[in-house]
Amino acid sequence: MPMTEEEMSKCRKIIHGHAAAAAAGNLVPAPGVGIAVDTVTMTTMAMALASVFGGSVTESVAKNMATSAIIATIKKQPLRVITKEISKVLPFIGQLVAPSISVAMLESAGWLLAEDLAAERDKKNPELPPTHGGHNFRYDKKFEEPNP
């Protein structure tokens, strides 16, 4: 089952709020600090997102989830990560570039994490219709047969 509107709204607030916090932490012009801030922010985001889907995770599990989500995002966007860290050695420019890249990365990783948590919820509740990559084909209007 895809995320409900209420779940989407809660996830949006959590993800945007944590991304903004990471942006603030990435204003520090020291290479390496951004990755640490992103990891801590993703850890708390994972714990908050788990609660949206009726679960709870410990801090160590949330750290593993955060690390996995960040690694997946880094693999998809390696140039952004390199640019973010290198830009920090440039005065003023780094303080503009690093936070914006961090926001984009955390938004992406947060939504990946939310989709994974929704899929896990669906696995634990087999009576719910399955989710297929966030798209539930069972309820897709264009594939329904017309009523006679």
C-alpha cells in the first residue's frame, strides 16, 4: 500500500526539518564536518520516520539505516559529495554550496528511507495490498476494466 496522505505529510515535515538542520550544520567551513552532521541528522530522521510507520528503532539501528541511506545517496550522487567537501576550503563559496548540496542529499536519502520503511510496514501486514516502488498497480485507474 502506498503511503497515505497523512504519512506523506508527516514524512515531508520530518525530512524538510532535518534537511534544514543539516544545512545549518554544513555552514561550518571545515571539511569532514558536513558528513558527520549529515550522519547525525539522518540518524534522528530515521528514528522519526520509523515512528510514522508504526515502528520504533534504537539509535544503533537508526545509525545503520542512516549510514546505508547516505551511502546509497553518495553512490547515486558522488560528484555532489565531492563538491560539497571541496567547496568548504573556499571562503564564502563553500558556505553557500555545502548547505544546498546537503539539503538535496538529505531530502533524497530521507525519501528513500521513507519508502523502505513503508515497504517494511507492508511486508509485516500481508493483508494490505502490496506496494510496487511507491505505485500500487491494483488501484491504477488506466488498468481497470470498464464497467459495462
